[in-house]
Amino acid sequence: MKTKSTSFDIAHLAGVSQSTVSRALSNSTLVNEETRLRVQQIAKELNYKVDKNASNLRKQRSSTIALLLFEDPSSDDSQINPFFISMLGSITKACSAADYDLLVSFQNLQDDWHAEFEDSHKADGLILLGYGDYLDYKQKIEQLEQQETHFVRWGAHDPNHPGISIGSNNYQGGFMVTEHLIEQGRKRFAFVGQAGSEAPEFMARFNGHMDALSKHHLSDQFMGQFDAIFTEEAGHDAASMLFDEQIMPDAIVCASDLIATGVLRAMRDKQLHCPKDIAVVGYDDIPVSAFTTPALTTVKQNTKLAGELLVANLLKLINGEHVSDQLMSAELVVRKSS
């Protein structure tokens, strides 16, 4: 019966110590390239596999990243904002490329993230997605930082916010999509979506929208901001209130695509035509936005790059490297709704 090869076998054939073999197989810079390549080639010929669990135990690492998703109200049973679905795929691929396992978990305010994951060695670090209102989670986030938990989050940049954030330039997106509508000859605007400290990404989009109106001397044509969380139903209800006004806008800027799909439904209820009567734009470029009637003009956030950056920056934190907040550019996607 053939016995399983060991690191000592590799050391004997390579003429080096067993500790040098371990360093070479982990790509340590303490081993010169010639020796490292020779050791790795012998390991390949012997079909030697590193015992990942034993290696992690010695390093007090799990080689696992925990992705914490916070439940969102949704139109289906997933309780996941559709925007995060494609980002989830990118994060999974980036973890695999880095030889890390990914643990995905739903969370709520009562969960003790630190004790549940990094302290118990279930994960070396955390990625936070969709946790919504920062003020609701402020104490938990601060606790993670105080206890030196490695974590990154997707969200708006805020110098007063603990931890590292990866996000999109929401101000740029709001400004850009509004200028697009102005170039189409639109003059009377309404904004549908929350615009307060509890929703910093929506707030940045709103600020970009308002500054674009100001730049083009259309601020006095602004018909108001109508609160809506990111769901389709909230967009429908907010637009229904807007359409009860005596004067109608000729353009509606929505804080998300889901809100915009609700606005389109409310327009059909009122027998209003888009874009002839009112142009409608969204934000996020979720898959459904290309299949609404009409197809939705929106702002695309690069979810593939976002997932890669979240993983790459978390791994840097885990390895003791310096990282800082990163802001990605937004991209205008023009379709039939404008």
C-alpha cells in the first residue's frame, strides 16, 4: 500500500529543512525563488497537499471570510436587496481566487458579530453588506473596531464612520443622471427616495441631483423630495402622493431602481406615459431595470469591482497592511425611460 507523502519527504529530496519546505509552500519571501520553485515542483510530483486545517491551526487562522448580510424587505422571500446578488457572486469568486472559504450569514441587531466569528476563529475577517441605517448599528460597528476585528463594509464614505468602506460615488451618479435629463429638455423635477442621515447613499444622490439643478438654474422648478425606502412598494406609494399634486413634474429622479419600478407602476395607474409625460430614472442597474416597461435609464455601480475590492482590502487588513476608504466612479446607462 502506497503511503502518503509528507513534508519530510520533500525536504529530503530537495536537500532542505522541513521548516524551509513549509515556508516555500506558503510562498514566504524568506525562501529564495530557486529553492521555492524546486520545493513546489517536488511537492507537485509527489502529489503533496498542504493540510489546510493543520496549517490554519498553527497560524491561528481559519482561511475563512464571513459575509454578513442584513435582511432587507424585498418583494420575494430572499430578504436580499437585488443589488447585492451580483456583488455576492464577485465576492465568492475573489475569495476562491485567494484560497479563502466564504461563510455567508444573515444577521440582526442582536447578534454578537465579534464573538460569533473572529474571536471564535470561525473567520479571519468580516464583510458587511446592506446593514442600512448606520445609526442603528453604530454601537456594534464601534465595538468591532475597539476589539480590533478585521472588517470592511459596502457603503458611503464618512470620515466619522468606524472601519473601512468601499463604495460608489453616489454624488457623482445623482449629478450625472440629472444632467442627462436636463439635456433632454426636462425642467420640472421631483426626487423619490429618502434624503437624510439615516440613508447616506440616498442622501449623496439627492445632493448631486440638487447641485445639478442649481448649476442649470432649475432649483426653482424643483417640486420636492418624497420619502421612500428602497422597495418597489415604497416607490409606488410615494409617486401616488406626488401625482395627487396639481402640477406634475416632467422628470422623476429615483434613489434606486426598485423605487423607480414602483414609480412606473404608479404612472400606469394614472395612465401617464413614460417618457412622453414624465421621464423616470433609477439607480443601481439591477437586472430587472433592463426589462421594465419602458427599460429604465439608471446609474450603474460596478458590483464586480466592488466585490473584488472588498475582499482584497479585507485580506490586507488581515495581513496587517494599511488600507483606506475607496470610492468607485459611477456610470450612466441610458435606456428608453428618458
